[in-house]
Amino acid sequence: MTNEPSPGSVIGTSILDRIGNTPIIELKRIVPEGCARILMKIESENPTGSMKDRMALAMIEAAEADGRLKPGGQVVEYTGGSTGVSLAMICAVKGYPISIVTSDAFSQEKRSHMAAFGAKLTIVKSKDGGMDEALTRNMIEEAHKITEATGAYWTDQLKNADQLIAYHRMGEEIWAQTGGRIDAFVQSTGTAASARGNAEALKSHDARIMTVAVEPTESAVLSGGPSGVHKIEGVGAGFVVPLWEPSVIDRIEVVSTEAAMQMARDLARLEGIFAGTSTGGNLAAAIAVGREMGPDATVVTVMCDSGVKYLSTALYGR
């Protein structure tokens, strides 16, 4: 008889050990005939069900390392929800109080999730439940006020380049998991860090990989269009964000809220993958690119977060 541990039985030091190293799944039933092979990085496998666990941990660890965030310090952020949930979880583990500015434009599930981790919430009202430039800027202003009043560390996700290393790591995972057999990478843009970071990592291995950013049709500012209102949570800030780096992005695809929602519903029904609206947008764009590239190509895209975060919204709450 042996006392050797069985595979998978190693005890972690905290839930933070489970961030990253998520699987990739090949989609089958939803991919049309003649399309490229579509692979999806399943980021719902992170502890809070979102890829934002990666960037939240990177921002906190960088601030700890250089003294911007001191033991017992407070954290502040404005967020559409998933970043706030991730930050709230990490702050719970590390013992930092956190104040989060969010909005009624984002799902109740996300707000409840943040509160469950002990976050103090400030809710900014939206225009008819939609995301636009005015809402983003109002949330930023509220976060600034809290920071000034409390002296807290503001992670300031739209400007914080510390998160890029998290997505460089994600890109390295994708490269290793595909064995370098990847022709295009497709990802939606919020802070733009995930699209940029993954693109930088993948292109460092093969500059020929086509990198595609996805934004809402209703607010296609990166494509040169006007700012507008949309309901794809977590993407499309309504202005060109500071971390946007067009030199590593080869193409921009636009997807409407309606098309993104329908694709997310189809993904659940046909593939059993239960995801949010931005994932639907990613897949719609990936299929559009894949149709052009043909069946010999491989396109990788991202399941940004779990559909459990959207049960009360128009996406699934029907």
C-alpha cells in the first residue's frame, strides 16, 4: 500500500491558486460547414467564473509589491461587475476592505456576488439600463471621490497596465494548448487589456497570427463610429480606452447586442456552454473570421464568463 497522493489531490494554499490554466474546448455543433476550426478558452473555470480573476490578481499583486497597497489598506474600483467580483474575492482572501462603484446597467447577480465577498457598493444610475460613455465617466468620477475621501488604492482598470501580464500569461497558455497551431485570435474589448495582452503574447511566437478585436455595433468607437448605448456588459466603454494598442490588432469586428445575445443562447443550446453576452459576441466574430479563413484554419476565442451572472437579464431572464 502506498501513501503517495492521487492525481489532483494536492492541497492548495488558497482559492487564488485556481486562477488561470483554464481548458480549451473545440466547438462542434454551432460551427457552420466550411468554417475554420473554432476553439474556445473556457474562462468560467476561474474561481469567480470569469477571466477577470486573472487581471484583478495581477493588479493587486503589483500594487502590493511596490507599496501602493499596504497591509490593511483599502481598495476602490469602478466596474461593470466581473472585475468587481474578482477584486472583491481577492480582497476577501487577502483581508483588504473594498469599495466598488457599479451600476444598474449591470446584472443583479454580479452586484450580489460582489456584496457576498464583503464589498461596499455605490450604484450609479444608467440611461434605460444601457452602457454608454456617460455612464463610464460617471462611474469613474464616483470612484475618484471615494479615493479622495478615504485615501484608498484605486486600481483604475482602464489605465492600469499591471493587468497586461495576466493576459500575456493567458496568451502563453493558448499557445501551449494549441501547440502553436493557431491562425487567428478573437477577443472583445473593455479595458482592451485582454485583447492586447493575448495578442502581444501570441504574436511574439508568430507574427502571422491574425488578432481580432470585437466591439458593439451600437458603439463602434474603435472602428471610427459614434459612441452609443449597448447592452453587452463589460465591453464597449464608449470611447477609445487608454490601454488600446492598435499596432497589435489586425482587425476589428463589430457585433450587435442582439446578435451577441442570440449567439450566447445558441452556444448554451448546441454546445452546453453557458456564457455571457460578450462571449456570444466573441463567437459571432470568430465564426465570421472562420468563414473567411476556411476549414483548414484554427481560430481561438474566449468564453469570458459564466451565464450564471446573467440569469436575471434580458439574455436569459425571459
